[in-house]
Amino acid sequence: MDRRSFLKSTGIALGGLTAASLVTTGQAATGTVSPAAKAAPLSAENPLLLNFNENSLGMSPKARQAIIDALPGAFRYPDAAREALIEQIAAHFSLTPEHISLGNGSSETIQAAVQMLVANAQKKQQPVQLIVPDPTFNYAELYAEPLGVNIVKVPLKADLSFDLAAMQAIADNFAGHSVIYICNPNNPTAMITPASQLAQWVN
């Protein structure tokens, strides 16, 4: 089952219709209507895509202004600004810059992580598998499949939580390198896996 099928089968897509009322309420409170809302009003045919993290309130005014303020320097490479941001994030979390990776959205970072882990396994001539919950945000699968990686899907539990024990057992019984992919909160179920449950995999 993929994310889209899950949304259709459970009716979660209808959440977009409920979110439409939030947009109306927010617009009434501010007296403004965003250009995006004018161009593509929310409806049953054009619901808010919650599985894509679309914000029912639209772009933050501060974010919009930050983009406008940055436009005069948009022709410059962002290397210096990127380095400064990485250093600030690392300092905030008491880490080193080497612990921080920035990407153009989560997909780019997922791709880099999958390719790095698979490449390391292949250099050691080890078989490699990707273990994923099902359903979940499936970009790890999309990036692993062209690399010849065996993909093992583990169904969610009845309460929609991850079956971490099953995923661990599959990894333990595999004579090679296992990559366990966790989307937290999961997409499209929105279930959160506590950090305490994931700590078992942290060396």
C-alpha cells in the first residue's frame, strides 16, 4: 500500500475540507486572502494536501518578507550563508557542524542518506536491504530501488504505530547491511514514535 492509496481508503483526504474552514476563519480574522487561495480555492476536488504539509494558514508574513528581503542577493551562491546557518544550528543543539546536513526539502536529505549508506555497504561487498514501515513517506524506497536494494515493507500495527520489534528482527536475521527507515511523525498517519523507543538503535 502506498501513501495515496492509504489516504483514499481511510478518507483522510477529506481532512482538507475541514481545513478549508480554517482558511476561511483565518482570512476573516485578518481580512486578507492569499494569492494562492484566489488561484486555487479549497474544495472537494482541490483539498488541502495535509500529507504534503500544506499549511492551511498560508505562508507566514515574516517568511514572505524574508524572501523579499533576500531577493537582491538571490544571484549569489549561498555557500557563506549556508555555512553560517549550519554553525548556528549546530551551536543551538550543542553539536558540531559535521553533525548537520541541510537539504532542499526532506527528499534531498533522504536521497543523500540512502545513497551514502548503500554505497558504504557495496564498497564492503555486503548485501544491503532497506526496511520500511508500510505505509509511509516512500522516498527512501524510490531512491533505494534503482540501486538494486532489496526493500522489505513491514505493515503498521492495528493502532497505526510502527512494528519496531518486527523491523529489528528482520535486520537481525539478515546477513548483510540493513537500513531501517523511520518517518517521524509518520506520513500519512501522523503517528509519533517516542524518542525513547528509537533509542535502542542509537549507538
